[in-house]
Amino acid sequence: MSSSKHIENRNDYQTPALVDYIRKAFSPEDTRHQYLLDQMQKNNLPEIQIGASEGKLLQLLIHSCGAKKAVEIGTLGGYSALWIADALPEGGKLYTMEYDPKTAAGTEKALKEVGLSEKVSIVVGDANETLKTIESFGPFDFCFIDADKISYPHYLLWAERNLRPGGIVAADNAYLFGQVHLNPATAGDDAPAISAMQKVIKILTDPSRFSMSAMIPTGEGLAVGIKKPPAE
């Protein structure tokens, strides 16, 4: 029996010009996006936010589950919060978690400037603790995780407990910068993060916990799961 090589995600034709064309066609930014990016640069924040294409993907996921209440873990400069908040309906709410008080203060001002002070609330502190403070506002419809990688399993388990059935969780950087498939035993200092992300993948792909899951092959890898309804 002849065998054929399975080609996954062919990308040899994805030139910068092609990617830029697709981004502009499907994920156009406006002056608010640029303002937030400018403020991030002004405040010396690292350029580690999602891209516009990822932002549009988040919006697609939010619309697909009819989300009204969302949680973001990892605010940074508010760029992803803008994409998420824009996808929520009138009266919708985003709770976004930011560890650093100084960053949170600057981002809060920036979000006010782009008209999101009512729709977005920044919760300041270690998300491992502060997520507890918003549980009474749940259950939530959508959760986006983009923070410290070692804590990803904790964040995912929180999302599993606090999403409604059919709610969606999405975790960015799921390729772990090209390391998620490596053996933690030989990974040195990167072992804790690799183990954490492998645990995330194991949880998301457990059909007893999530009715559907997939890895969207963005540049960083976006792991997505739909919370399973309770057994009848």
C-alpha cells in the first residue's frame, strides 16, 4: 500500500504582501486601534499584543456563541479588549484582568478615550486571585486567555467552571513560540511553560469537558474550546 505525506497548513505561498492584503480585507483597523497602539508605544509597553487578524477571529468566535459577557485575562494596552468589546452587543460587558497597576491605569485612560469606559472594566492584580472577584457576574459566554503561560491551566480551569454551556474559551500563544511539542524533561528553563501548555491542550481536547476544540493555525496558535453541556 502506498503512503502519502500529510501536508498540514501549507504556507509557502503566504508572502508578506498576501498576508497584508488579507489582513486589510478582513480585519481593517480604525483610528481607535491606532490610538491604542500609539499609547502602548508611548507608555513603553512590549509589542506582544495580538494582531488585527487574531482580533477579527476573536470577534467571529464571540458572534458565533452570541456572547454578551466576556472575560479577558491579560489586558496590556487594551488593543485586544477593543476587538472583543466591539463584538459584544449593546449592554454587553468585558471584564479584563491586568496584573500591573501602572499599566492598568494607563490603559483605563486610553480605553476611555476610545469610548469603552462603560463597556470594559479593568480588574487589577494577579488573575489567579482576582478572577474570583468577578465570578458573581457569571456565567460568562466567552473567555480570552493571553497572559503568563505557566498559569494557563489555572485560567482554563476557571473558564471551564465559569463559562455557560456552549461558551467559548480561546487561548493565545498556544504554540508556545514553537516549543509546545517538546519534551519538558529535556527543555531546561522552559519546562514549566511547556508542561503548562501541554496540560491546556490535554484539557481542551478532553471530550468530557469540551464538546469541540481546535487549534486555529494563527502565527502564534489559538487554541479554542466550546464548553460541554452538563450530562442529562
